[in-house]
Amino acid sequence: MTDDPIDPRLQEIAQRVFDAARSGEASTLAAYLDAGVPVNLSTGTRDTLLMLAAYHGHAEAVQLLIDRGADVDQLNERGQSPVAGAIFKGEEAVVRILAAAGADPNAGHPTAVDSAKMFGREDYLELWRS
């Protein structure tokens, strides 16, 4: 832990990047990543760009982040994974993209498997049985 204040300009850039992930602005995310923003940048609650895009149902942004090397299994401070968040929100396209990218269905709590069972989504469970 450090007592050094964070440069307000950096905070502003980070907020813009997080907002782009939440709103699914894939081209904006790509530009920031090309400029050097880390693909696994996370909020103070450890929500990554991928978690934000997945939770808000932005399949194109999710695919872009995966293609750029985002960690599909990075948990936030509540122990939630991007794929479990996408299942919770009913974001089928995002769930399928994350599964195809190798997301661990047993990561975090509740797991993607637990979430799929809770919502009666047997089709999601099939994604990990093959």
C-alpha cells in the first residue's frame, strides 16, 4: 500500500476505459489497449474490463478483450467470475464466447455451474461437458 496520490489524469483515463467496457464500445477499448492500457485493468473492487463487458452483455467487447489476452477466469473481490456473471445476467452470447475461450465453469462463487443450475440452463452445462 502506498500513500502516493493517484494522478487525476490517470484516474480519468481509467474511468473512461471502464465506461467503454460497461457500454460495449469495442473500438474505444481497442484504441486504449493499443495505447498501452493493460487488458486486465481492474476497478477498486477488482472487476476487470472483461467482467464489466461480460456482465453488461457486450459480446463484441468480450471477444475483443479475450483476443487481446484478457484472463477469462480472473475473479472480482466478491469471488465472481465473468462467466458466472454473464449467466446471472442472462447474456447467452457472452456465456458461449467465454466457454469457447476456456473459462473455468468451477471458478469463483457461485460458480458458473451453480448459476446455470440455479437458472435451469442445462444448455450452458452442456458447454462444459464436451
